[in-house]
Amino acid sequence: MGEQINRLQVGIVGASGYGGVQLVRLLQDHPAIEIAYLGGASSAGKKFADLYPHLAHAVDLKIEPIDIDVIAARCQVVFLSLPNGLACELAPKLIAKGCRVLDLSADYRFTDLDVYTHWYKIPRVDRETAAQAVYGLPELYRAKLKNAKLVGCPGCYPTASLLALSPLLKQGLIDPDTAIIDAKSGTSGGGRQPKTHLLLAEADNSLTAYSVGGHRHTPEIEQICSDLASHEVKIQFTPHLIPMVRGILSTVYATIRDPGLVTEDLITIYKAFYRSSPFVRILDGGVYPHTKWAAGTNLCYIGLEVDARTGRIIVISAIDNLIKGQAGQAIQCLNAMMGWDETLGLPQLSIYP
């Protein structure tokens, strides 16, 4: 009984989507957390097991209407796994009632809300609340997460890309203006709502770029890159859809500043930079990550190469877009917020093959 009483009571708003179901699944294995509330709009009143029968033996909860008073009465922490533009309506009210909030949408990722409004076309009136938000990439901002009341969890593309780029920018190893990100994502990144381009007949046996020159994750990546470089940075980012369910492979190219740097030097630099980051795995020279290695885990695998012929650094990162790129990262942030080990309750072994 004592263990149950001492567990942190959490709620998930938007529990029926891919992000929500990943949170529910992962939290079943978290020894310090109990799910006290599952909320949704269109799915309200349905049993969670009816939506996801494969979890019926583990989860006996209903999706409830979104009610701030009910959530605040039951929960100390709330995950918001909602479409962009909805978290910013709920978070201020939840925080005012004493809840700590982790938002998986884009609403609280930006320090400048005018940039958010420009890219997402959603006006904001919650500037005071947004000013409290911490960007939820623990590998860079774990110190700020310790006292956070509101966390804006990064997008999946930014997570893979920023973990690849951060040491280069922080240590001044590249010319930032030459950085190019070529990233590829599985179809689950598009969410659970039906979309024509994600149908099997459309996406299978095909590879395509999309939102070329204007993807919404671009300003998010640029914001953190600028923070790391201590000056404004513009990044060329092109996403692609590949015919698989989960995973992101991000390949970063940039011009090197020190022509004497070799691959082994770069590996040493990356291992030192991520020495306190248990979920980042730096690979040996000549080894490059596969998305399958990260599937079902909260890990990020990084492979490195210095191309002396072209004078460029090539960094390749692989993550599971639904775990390290979404739900798992949110739980990692919560672990950091609570002063727990960041790895608590999070998977580190993939299902392979």
C-alpha cells in the first residue's frame, strides 16, 4: 500500500493518439508513477482498452472529458499530448492550480511567440506562462529542468538533428551557416488521424521530400542552434517520408573549421560532450546507426565521419520518433524534474530485428 500512496499521480490529456498511447505504455513500467487520469475530447467516455485492446490486460481506465478541476484534483503532473494550439489553452489553468505540465506539442518550444505564430498561424495570449517554459532536451538543459513547472518537449526531427549538431556548435567546430540537415521519418510521425499521403498504397515503396524550405521544425532547430552558437544561425533542413512505421535518421553536413581534425578526434569530442547523457550512444569509427537499433527505445545512436576530401563533417543520428522523439523524452524530462535517475522506467534495449 505504501508504494502506491507514494507514487506520483500523473494525467495524460490526449491519451488516444500515438503520443498518448506511448506514454501509457511506458508509464506501466515506471516504478514511481501512477496514471490517475486519461483525458480526451472525441474519445471521451470510451474505455482505453477499446481503443488499444493490446493493453487491456494492463490498463483499466476510461478516457474522460477534459476538465481542469478534475485533472488538478487528481494529478500532480500532466502530460499534454494534443495538436498544436490546444496546450496553450490548458497549460496556464493547470499551472495556476499547482500542476506541473509537460507539453508534447509545439506550443511551448519557442522563446519568441511571434516566431511560433508566424510558423503555426496560431495567435497567443499566454506570454507570461510561456516565459516559464523550459525546452525539454535533457542533454542540453537538464539543469533548468530541475525547477521547471512547464516543459516544451522537442519535436522528433529537432531531437535527432540537435543531438547530432550540438557538440559542433557548442565547441565552434563548424561554420554554422554551412549546416545542412537531411532527415527521414517513418509514417507514425504524421499521427493517428487518417491522411491520404500516409495510406499504405500511397507511402509504401516510395520515398519523398516534403515541406521543402519551410518545415515548421526549422525555426525550432534554429532557435537552439543559435543558443548553442551564441549568435543567430540559419539551418537548411529537408525532411523526407520513408515507408516504415517508426524511426528517424538525420544526416547532418557542415564545413569544418579545423582541417587537421580527424574522425577519431571527433568521436572523442562527442563522447566527452555526452559523457553524462545515458541515452546518447556514440559509435566507433566506420559504424553508422540504423533506425532499427533505436526502435522501441529512448536511445539516440550517433555515427561520425570527417571527410578530408571535401572538408566537411558528417554526423548521422538515429532515434525512435515516438520514444526519444516524443513520449520517452517527455518521461526523461519528468525524471529530471523530479530529481530521479533520467533512465528510470525507460527502455534501452530495442526489439531486433
